[in-house]
Amino acid sequence: MKTSKIRIKVNGEWHELTVPNQKTLLDVIRGDVHLTGTKRMCDSGECGSCTVIMDGKAVNSCIVLAVEANGKEINTIEGLSQIGKLHPIQEEFVAKGAIQCGFCTPGMILTAKALLDQKPDPTAQEVKTAIAGNLCRCTGYVRIVNAILSAAERLRSIQP
Amino acid sequence: MENFEYFEPKTVREAVRLLVKYKRAAKLLAGGTDLMLGMKEGFVKPKYLINLKTIKGLDKIAYSKKDGLRIGSLTTWADILASGAILEHYPILREAASLIGGHQIRNRGTIGGNICHASPSADSAPALMVYGAQCIISGPRRERVIPIEEIFSGVQKTSLKPGEILTGFRIPPPDPKAKGCYLKFSPRKAMDLPIVGVGAMVRTSNGTFEEVKIALGAVAPTPIRARRAERFLVGKPVSDQSIRQAAEEAVNESNPITDLRASREYRLGLVRELTCQAITRSL
């Protein structure tokens, strides 16, 4: 079994791991770092439930090898809230009824975060384009788009 | 996925050496949006995986008025969409990039990977073709440059020789009098392959077609130029009739298959319709 030693920074904390080369970043997040907020569904980069933010960019962690993430900063859904207080994006998802079964939610929220970090004032169309890689079987997306727009407004009002 | 030995070369020369050493048992890794799927399904089982992203300088975009565009093969779709030079001077390529995958895929997928995976439906191919792009290839011998059309040799097959790596593309300065577009027909607005893709670039003068380029994706074993349609239009008046006749030529040059996405007949109909639309939008 050919393995590699990697260091990844997950939600601000460095982890040193030895992984088989074929392990994906998703495998490592869930299995080695034990953060199960990031979900596995299609395992092929189609559904977005495995979305994490890697070096500032939203990616499907199921098609990133753990070795490719060596030295990189990873943000998972667990890293979004601060000491028991939800991030405004999370609060708006709750407030706007954008969560039903909750399975798509972590990926959806991280995609929203990546969008709003780049574009603090997106149009509804820009939001839809941004979440095109995140499937939701429950909500019909309307409340999700509203939640993201409403979170954007809240985040803009916090910045001076 | 099966286990493999993993390499992070720092230079193209190092990567070439690895490819030459391990031959068919080695695979190159760019964005991984196609390769990882193949490896998970067991279609591809490399014993040696060579990560190209660790080579500095393969993801640069450089534009000059005199020389046009140099774009590294490891440039991601997100990088292409963020490029001011491509926005201003190569909008057809930008249009193609915006239609690929979704946000997460565009952060990883690369233009070189798209071309080297060599799907007949590769979205960047028609755009690169109508821009007259050239492929820059490094290998065990000296660097060579070939027109984009020549890199495709079959379904998911390139003409790259053993040990060769596509390092980038050269696109000549755009014709300021020409306009073009890329039309992609797919059931979903994102995360989908084209059932048919049409790229066009057109220059007219005094109501006559002066220069025409038409490229088609997903209607042949490789992306193709519709050269008979192009030659037909040059010198013809700009009219619905000449455009429709050109589209008919494009249909005759197409040879699509029937697969789970569409029948051959449907694809031929799309070629007819989309070629008309693409030319019209480029006027």
C-alpha cells in the first residue's frame, strides 16, 4: 500500500496524517478528522453535498485526493459557526425555511459562503448560478436562494 | 479506487521523465474532474499518478496585442472566467467556460484536461477551433506546436505521443471585425454535457460573408470544423437562405451517434438549427 504523509489545516487546526494515496479529501475529513458535517452522496462531483472550501475556493471534496490537499486550508461546515453561535448564513437558512432534511445544507451553505466572500452583493441569478452544483431534493431551491440573498444583505450591513 | 504511487514533479522535464519511465501505467492529473471519476469506476487504473498542478507556471494567462493569448493547460475555468483579457478579447472561450459544470467543478477543471480527455463533446474545443488555437506540447524531444484540430485522434484519444504533455495553448490576436459565439444544447442549464455544441466566428463586409469559422462538438468521434459549411458561406450574401444552406452543409459534415442523451436524428436536427442560430448571433 503506497501512502503519503500530509498536513492539512482544517477549520484553523493543522492535522498530520499518513494516508493511502487513493484516499479522497472527503474520506479524510469524515474518516480521519472525524468531521461528518461534510456529506458523501454521489461520490463523483455531481451533487455538491461534499462541498468544502479549499484555499478559498468551493470544491467537491469527493474528487480531490487527500494528497492534493497537502499544505492547504480546508473549511468545513463545522468551522462556520463560532463557539455555539451560528454564522449569519446558517441563521438565514433556518429563518427562511431553507432546510428540510438537511442533507444538502452543509454543502449549500459553504457554496453560499464562497460566493458571498467573492461577491457580497449577488443578484438572484448569480446565486442560482453559484448553487447550480448543489442538488436539493426537498426544498425546490426558492427558499435557499432567498436565504442566501437575505444573508448577503445582513453581511453587507455588518461591514462598514 | 486502487492504490498507486503518487508524484509531484516541480518541472515539466521531471513530469516527462516520469511519463517516459512508467509509460502506459502512468496517468497525468490536472483538475481531476474527469480522471477521478474514471479511477473510481475502475475504467482507469494507473499504477503511477503524476500531479501536474505542482509544476509552477502552467496555469498562467498572458495577453499581448501583438502575440495574442498564451494560456497554460492547467488554467482552471474559474481563472478563465476571472480573466479580463479573455473577457475583452476572447468572449467565445469565456462563454464556453461559463457553461461548463458548476461552481465547484470550475474551480478545479482545467482547459488542458478538457482537451486531453478528448471527449467529442469537449466544450472548450469549438471555441478554441474558431479562434485558430494551437497546442503547445512538451515531450522527450523538442517542443512542438500543432493546430488544435490535430490533437484529437478519436473518442477520448489524443495524438500525444508517449511522454508528451500538453503545456498550453497559443491563440492569435483576435480579428477585431469578427464576432462569434458558442451555443451549447443540453437538458440542464448546468452540470451537463452538450448534446450538440456549436462554435462560430464570422466577419462580414458590405453584406457579404468574408470569413467564417464553424466548429461542432458531440457530432463526430472528435470535435470538428465544418469546413464545407465555412467554404460555402465565404463570398455569399448575408441572408437567411445562405445561412440555412450553410447549416445544411454542416449537417452533412456531421456524423453523430445515437446514445442515451439523444438520437442521431435529433443531433442532426440540432446541428441544423444551432448552426443557423450561431451564425445569426455572430452577425
